[in-house]
Amino acid sequence: MTDTNHGSSLYSLIDDGLKDIKNGNTRSFSDAITDIRDRRKNTDNKSIKDEPQS
């Protein structure tokens, strides 16, 4: 049995992305990565990945 609802939600997400592109709601990949890295830093400006693993 095929889940047709899953496919329609995928097309909905693609449609949303195309609408964002059309409306100019995009940014460069490097800006997005910089934002992600900044958010991953904890309060004392040490990267989470630099902390010892428990």
C-alpha cells in the first residue's frame, strides 16, 4: 500500500520553496552555515564541538 499523503506533502514543501525563491526569501548557503555555526556556540563563545564528549 502506498502512502499518497506523504507524496503530496513533499510536493507542498517543494511548492513552498519555489514560492520563497520567487518572492526573494532566500539567502546564500555560506550565510546560512555561518548562522548555524553562530547558533551552535554556547554562552562562553566555545563551540559545542570543541567541548569534551561525555
